Amino acid sequence: MITEAAFWSPQIAEIGQIVEDAQEVNQTIGIILQTPRGTDPHRPTFGSTLHNYLDYPIDRAKPHLIRETVRALREWEPRITVEKVTIMLASFEPQQVRIQVQWKLVGDTTFRTAEVLV
């Protein structure tokens, strides 16, 4: 399969499919935020420590989750600038947190949004 996209990678859980451009960056954001730091043996600092704060009361967890989201994405996704992080309880899964990341590509002015459940 040949693609003209600036960024692309295989789509997770979809054999033979690819994601391109903004969808690929959104997928990468999800991978970074959902991977507990220290679980990738070849990159021990890859991922985030979001899971450390999931048992905190939401009002105490929010600042930690925002800080860790920004830190992990700055370290592992240099193609983007994080503009805003919003933390919400997932309405359909009360034990999960929904993280909404507003981002833009470095050097671009178009804002995009990724949503990740942790």
C-alpha cells in the first residue's frame, strides 16, 4: 500500500488498515498516554504515569493528570504543541477518565483534538 500522507502508521486493531496525518498523531497520543511508563522494555521511559492518579478523588487527580499528559506528550510526540488538556469522568464508564487534548502540529495553526480513555 502506497500513501502520500506526511505521517502514517498501521491502525491499531485493524489488520491491513492505516491511519494518516491527524488520525495518526491522535493514535500516537493515545498510545503514549495509555502506556504505563516503564512497561516498554526497549524504552523504559516511554509512556506516562497517568495510571498513578486514577484512584485519587477527581478534584485532586486533575492537576496531576494535566501535568503528566503535557509532560509525556512533550517528551514523546515532538511533532505537536499541546494547547489545552481537559479531564472528565467517562459518562459510560465511571471508573475511567476521559482526557481531551487540544493540539496542533508544530508550525501549523490548525487546532485538532484527541480523546483518550485511561
